[in-house]
Amino acid sequence: MLQQIIKKINCPNCNEKNEVILWEKINVDMNPDLKEDLFTEKINNLTCTKCGSISRINIPLYYNDNKRKFFIYLVPDFPIDKKEEEKLMDSLRSKTLNILDEGYNNKKRVVFDYYNLLEKILIFDEQLDDRVVEGCKILARTQLKLMEGKAAFEKIENDELVFNFFEKEERKASKSFSIPKAMYYEIEEIINTKDAVNSDEFRKIDVQYAVKMLMN
């Protein structure tokens, strides 16, 4: 179900109070146009009526793709605390218990950054396993000695997984690299051996997860 809220928010640039419509839930099957708005960063923005500046309003956002069976919950600026994180996961499972069927198992995710949400959508759209993709990043970055910065999946091209690489806090990619699909399948075997649970839990799958799976 789609759900909007209306809030009055002060512009961060000039402090003018603006009324803005914010999305809390997106069901991409019901409103596919909102997916494009996500990727062009048109959702949950404040365009100031006085100074014209555009600011993103960071609020929690549910993204549900019922056709491909994946569900992602974006929680911006969530405190990094293991106990709070566990409470969040348990709460999400309870709230969606009778909404998400078994087809969603192993594809319920929590992310804490807008761009991580976009990446997860791209990964699941390609019917890839994000656990394996994170493992691919770790091995490729180690081989290429790209340890300072962030890698993000972009697409599959010529039977290879293509990644963009961002230097530290930069928003624009400084380079790209790719890995053959064969490497993906090799890492998939390792991940499935170490993490074979058919889970209905919400999970955070990131670089720390990949390090735990491949380096331990």
C-alpha cells in the first residue's frame, strides 16, 4: 500500500516553513513511476517556495516489490547500536508477519542509507543474491587494491557484474570495475555453505557481513 504524509518543514537553507508531501511506503507494483522518482532523487524532497533550494527529507521508507518478492526498509541516520538494531529487526518481522509470504524469505533487508536502498533494488531486479554481491565486492576490491572508499553494484553487462567505485564520501564515481559471472557463482557456493538458512528474518547485508563470511 502507498502511504503519504504531509508535514510543515523549515527550509535548511533559509528557514522558510514549507508544506511537503512525504512518502513512507512504496509498493512498486501499484505505482511503478515511483521507482524512477527514487532513482532520480525526486522523492521526499523539499523544494523551498522562497529560495528555491532542494533538500532531501530523510524519513524511514518501506519499499515493497511483490512481483520479484523483496522488501527493503530504509532507516536513515539509525544509531549504530547492536541492541537497537536487533529490536528494529524483531519489530519489522512482527509488523510484516501476515503481509509478506514465504516467497520473501532471504530477501527482507534493512538499510541505513538512501544510496544503499537504490543499490539493493538494482541487485534484486537482476535476480542476484545481495549476500554474494557483497562478497564479490570484497574480493575484487582486494585484488584491485581499492580499500579506501565504497563500491556499489550498477548492472550486468556482457555476462559481468559492473561496479562503480566512490572515493570516501564522494557522490560521483571515480572509476568502475567488473567481475565475471563465474566469480559470482564461486562466491555463491561459499556463502550458501556458510549461510544456508532459509530465513524469514530481516537482515543487514553489508561489507561487514561479507568480511565475516569470506575472511573468517
